[in-house]
Amino acid sequence: QVQLVESGGGVVQPGRSLRLSCAVSGVTFSSYAMQWVRQAPGKGLEWVAVISYDGSKTFYADSMKGRFTISRDNSKNTLYLQMNSLKPDDTAVYYCARVLGSNTGTYIDYWGQGTPVTVSS
Amino acid sequence: DIQLTQSPSSLSASVGDRVIITCRASQDISNALAWFQQRPGKAPKSLIYGASSLQEGVPSKFTGDGSGTDFTLTISSLQPEDFATYYCQQYNSYPRTFGQGTKVEIK
């Protein structure tokens, strides 16, 4: 049974940093690309970033490029999202998701339950 | 970036009704479209990929169709658990983009 469990969310002041984690079990983690998707309160889904199965390729949404870094540790079956220079607009629930297909993948099949991030002074 | 426009933004329907949600892409994305369901307070759930292929375990009352720029999600015989918000997403190119969502409410 595939499980994705996010952690690391919380309340953080504007300009500070936060690192989210997504622990994956029930599947060979190193075989799959992974994505982060976020959802601001009362809003729709927003794609954040993707990383290839081996970590060699990444893509980001323009609004997060340069501030957010997606990474993975295949030895720990864990996906990360390092978020720097946080802004109030980054307040959202952050979901990790498994992506099927080669390299950076294509479509999502499994989602985590999400971890909330609030950026506020 | 590819824009996805869903219509309607919301709809009211009764148990047993059939509903159709449309997703229009700003450029040709072939069949690189997925549909997701999100119940209130819950994580999204994957329903369809490749515009028309059901994810494992998804009931056949969900039907996806379309290619190019115009896509539909049809839900036949609505049940209480189907009242949720539905999103389309394109995976033809980066950045990946989502439609704004369609909220299906009980009439």
C-alpha cells in the first residue's frame, strides 16, 4: 500500500525558511518522480515543483523559482521542499504526490494528506 | 504557460443526476490531461489520466473524454460521496497547470 506522509509544516514569519518532508512507503521510492502541489486557503490547486526519480532533473513554477528547492534522498525514501524567503502568499497546504512515467514523469496517481504552512508575523 | 479553464465553476445537482464538467486548454495538449476529486478538508484523489483512462479503483461512473484542447469529465448517477470539487491538470508541458476547479453541490 503506497503511503505518502508530509511533515514539517507550521507557522513561520515572513522572510524565514522552512523545510517540508514527505516520507514514502509501500513502493520503490527511487523509481518514481515526485511533485509538490499547494493549495492556499479557499483556493484551487497550484503546482509547485517536480523532481525526477534520481534527482537529476527539476522544474519549478515561476513564482517559486529561486526561493524553493525540491530534493530527495532515495536512501531515506524521502522527498523535501526547502522554502526560503517565505511570503504571506505562500500560506497553503502543501501536498506531495507520486508521478508516473519516465524521468520527471507525467501524471499523478497518489497524494499525501498535506501539511499546512502559515506565513505570518 | 498553458491555461486550463473549467466550466462551470460550480453546479447544483441531485442524487442520481448525471453531470458534465468541461476543461478547455489554451493550446493543444494532446491527451495529457488528468482529473482529480477533492472532498472538503481532504487531499485530492486521482480519478483519470490520459484524458480517459481510469485510475485503479475508480468506479466506472466517472468517464473522461476529449483530446487537443477540449475535455470533459462525466459523472453518472451522482451519489452523496461525489459531491466535491473537481480539478483538471495538464501534463503536456512545464509548468504543470490546473484548472480553477468545479464545485459540485447538492441541490
